[in-house]
Amino acid sequence: MLRSLFIAAFCVCALFNSQAGQTFADDKHVAALLPELHLLEPAISSPIIHRESSILLKMTADGPLTARLAFPADEILEVSTATRQHRFELGKDCTLMSDKQTLVFSNPGPIVPLSTDDLFPPKDSPNSYRHRASNPEQNMLYRPGKWFHERNVEITYRRSPVSQQLPRITDLLPKTIARLKAGEPFTLGISGDSISTGLDASGLFQAPPLQPGYPDLVAAQLQTTCGSKINLKNRAVSGWSVATGLNDLDKLLAEKPQLIIVAYGMNDVGRRDPKWFHTQTKTFIERVHAADPSIELILVSPMLGNSEWVHTPREMFAKYRDELRSLTGPGIALADVTLAWEIMLKHKHDLDLTGNGLNHPNDFGHRLYAQTILSLLVKQP
């Protein structure tokens, strides 16, 4: 019974892009967005953090209205809404506290703040989902689409001295990197779940700034930086697990990709069975190489799901990521998105990075995905 509820929980997210092979983005639109997205400057390691997202949250009834920064800020450069339609004035609308990681807002502008009471509505409430791990009489706030996006602020800031090691271009993908250096065209295949369809990026819901999900961002950045024409074949479908991706693999291979991004885990961690995940992914790799040994793969470990939701047990994500790492080698690299979330959430709230409250990234989260993948393929500025 629990397993069927678990599957239903993720299938409920299949609102858009439910047919394999669809992509949202218009190439010209995404190319125009790229200069503002800084996809070659990973947020976990760059001296300037561009447009880091946060909800405005009041932790107690009489407490301040705050936004959280992942790292101590030496200088705040910009504070705006995620829609890019309103700017906040530092010192007037918001103030950086002495800890250098908390902004207190006296004027939220068009943003509707949240309180902790909003996060866990009573059982059977609308706009919520069941199975809060610590209290079955409460639900989890669940709002797919642009609801969270319209409640996000984005902060650009200069951080204190960087201690996190810069990502380095991998030597595990020599064929792909050689193609990129030569500006050669190639086909990029995507096998994944709802996150890889682009949910809940603003572009899928026609909300400004119309940013697509990470696959389109990766393809557009590679085309712009390297001059390679990327033929993107995205066969991701909402609700899929790695086992479903295996069933679809022949159709993906028929597209003749030279590089495949394999991005599962969010719909699999609820099994609490990392070894099963390892076996399924290993079978995926073996079938790819049986069809064409020259195909290279990037295995993407997922973002962290909401720590309060029973279907996304926090302790499982690192274990599933480690199983992916054990499968890497020549022609197979790991994009450790899980690590990016672990670093960001040391001082941030789960909802600062989510697009639906539970298990999808927001615009900034999709940029974290793209940054992590691109760091394997393109040298950082």
C-alpha cells in the first residue's frame, strides 16, 4: 500500500511535458538568457553568487521576515524577485544581519511571505500532499507551477573567501570534450524523471523570466561556449524511475546519442534500496555500451527532496549518490548535484530551492543542475 502511495505521489507531478522527447526551450530565447545565468560559475565555489533563491519566511509569529544565504556575504550586489520584475533597496527594504547570512526584510514588496504554519497544513487541506514524516496528522505544502516562483527572492552577493574547491573539468569524458573543443556537432540524450523534463522551471508555466529546465540550459551553454551544434533528445517523463528509463532505453539509443545524461533517484530513494538502484543503473550502462561502446555517460545524482516528506528520506540521497560514484570510470562521469544541495542547505531552508515544495527544483535549482553538469565539460572562467 505504501509503495502504491509513493508512486502516486510522484505521478501527481506529471502536469507538463509528459511525452518523452519534448523540450520546452526556444534556442534564441535561451541563448539570450545565458549571460544573466552564469552557468559556468558554479554557485558552490564562485566568489560571486548570482541570483541565489530564497523564500521570505517568518519562523515565529513575532519574529523577523528573513531570507537565508548559503554563504557569508561580504557585499550584497542585488536583491530582486525571481520574476526579475521588482528590485529591493538594501538598507531600506532589507538589511544584512551581523551573521552575514541572513537578510531581514522590512518591506517584502510584491512577495507574499510564508510562516512556519503555512508549511504543514492540516490533513486533507487543499494545495498540500500527504505523509509528513514526523506528524501524520499534518500535510506538506505542495504548490507546483509558478506559485513558489512568485514567492522567491533572488540575491546576488560577493561571498567571503571561498574554501570550496573549484570543480574541475573531468578526464573521464575524452570523446565528448574532444568534440566540444573541435566545435563538432553531436547528439545529447537525456533519460530522466520530471526534474529532467524541466519541472518546475518558470518557462514551463509561462512565468517571467521564462527560464527552461537544466537540459535546455546545458545544451544552450555548450552551443554558445564551444560552437558545437547540440541535438538535444530529451526522453525524460514525469514519474519515471531508473527502471522505467531502462524500458525506454532502446528508443533513446535509436536517436544515436554520443553522450547520455542519466538522471534518476528522486523517484527511487523511497525504496530505501541503494543496491537495487546500483543494479538498475549498471544494467543501463551495460546496455548502452553493448549497443555502442563509444557512447559516454554522465550520471546525475539528484537534488535533496524535502526532509520532512516520508517519500524523500534525507539519509538515502548520499547513499544513492555513492552507488552512482562507484559506477564511474572511463567514459562515465558523476555530476554530483546532491553535493551542491548539501552545501547550499547548510544554512538555507528546503523551500528556498524548490519549485513545488517537495521534490522539484526552482529556477535557481535548475541552474545548479546545469552548473554541476557543465563543470565536467567546460573549463571555468
